[in-house]
Amino acid sequence: MENAVEWAADVMDRNTEVEKKVQMDERVRRISLDMCCEIMDLNDEENIIKLCKRKTTHSPELSVEIPVIDHVDTTEFMNAATQGKLNVVDKYLADGGNPNVHDELKRTALHRAALEGHTTVVQSLLEKGADINFKDQLESSAIHWACRGGSLDVVKVLENHGADLNVRDKLCSTPLHVATRTGHSTIVEYLLSCGAKINSRDREGDTPLHDAVRLNRYKIAKLLTFAGADTKITNHNGMTAVQQVKEWQNDIMETLQRQDKTKDEGQAPTETPQERSE
């Protein structure tokens, strides 16, 4: 019996030793693994540092090349004014180029820039000698083209440099006529605030109010009326702006009535003499 107990105790001790040995081996394995991981991490860190240094040391520096403009001819200058390329315009002028050079229609760089709304180009041209009163083949000046293009900022720059707000083109149209016809109400309002003549008549005897009514520019017609436009002025056809409205209303009424009649009769609608002329 006593021998059996000793044998059992010996087995248990051995098992305990075996378990301790297994635990020790496991601990050693874990320590070794941890050390390997640390070594790998260290190596990775060193590699990363080396890689960064290598990139910092050997990577080529990025540089932005600024194009150098050697020479600008007249065609390039005119195109640059149209496209708003201020650096090209300035280069041409700095080299002694004529700011008032013009194309076959006598339109200058100032005319083109004013039409396209390039305020900084317009400003530069004026500061370097461009003639603000130069007229093209249609006798339009830069202020006409600015009103046609619709840039209020350009109009303001031209006005600040002394542009004549009542200058006339070949059709006797003023800048106010042009702004009205093209529907630029903000420019109309600005011109009126600067004292532009509100009742000027063009070659047909039309005032800006005539144009506003004829082209259905309701907002501009309202601006002109409130600003004191004379509604009793007649054009060369003997028509006032009010009579134009009534004539337009009568034409619309006649057209609608005719269309109703042709629909009832099953015929194609016919055109009025005015519609045929249009």
C-alpha cells in the first residue's frame, strides 16, 4: 500500500515537472517570438528611416517653370486682348508696341477687351496709352462695345477714365441705346445715374424708350420711365413709345383672332405683312 502511494506521488511529481517544463518551453517560445517581433519592428523602423533619408537625399526637386515671353507680334497682342491674357498684352506694350493698333474693321485691343469684359486688360491698356475715344469702322467706341458686352465693371473703368457716355456711332446710337437693345439693365441703370442723356434719338428717331418697348425690355422700359424718359417723343415714323405699345397690342390681338378663325375653318394660319417683313 505504501509503495503504491509512493508510486502515485512519483507519477504526479513527474507530471508536474513535465507540465513545468512545457510551461517553461512555452514561456521561452513566447519570449523568443516577442524578441523576434521587436527585432523585426526595429528593422522595419530602421528601414523606413533609411528609405525616408534616401528619398529626401536623392529625390529630385520639383520646379515650376514660368514661361518666358520673348516677343509678341500684333496678331498675338490682339488675340491676347480678346482672350484676357494680361501678361501677353503687357509684354507687347512694354516692348513699345502701339496700343492703338487695329484690325481690318478698325477695332483696337481696347474694343475687343471691352466687349469680352476683361477689366484688368482694359485698365492696363488705358494706363499705357490706349485711346478711349478711338472709333472703329461703325464709329463705335470702347464704351459702345462695353455696353454691348454687358460688363458693368468695364463700363465703370471706362467712365472713370473719361469716356463720353453720350458718344454716337454711325447709327447715331448712344451707349444707352446699345445697353437697352442688348438688355443689360444694370448698365442702363448705371448710365442713367452718371447723367447719360435719356432722350437721345438715333438715326431712326428712336429714343432708348422706343427701343425698350419695341424689344419687350420691360424692366429697362420701367427704369427709363421712372428716370424721366419723355413718352411723347415721336420717331421718324411719327410714333411715340406709347403708340408702339398700342400697335404691338393690336398686332397681337389681330394675330390671335386670325389664328382662332383659321383653326375654326381648318386652314393653315397666314402671316401678317409685319410678320412677313420680319
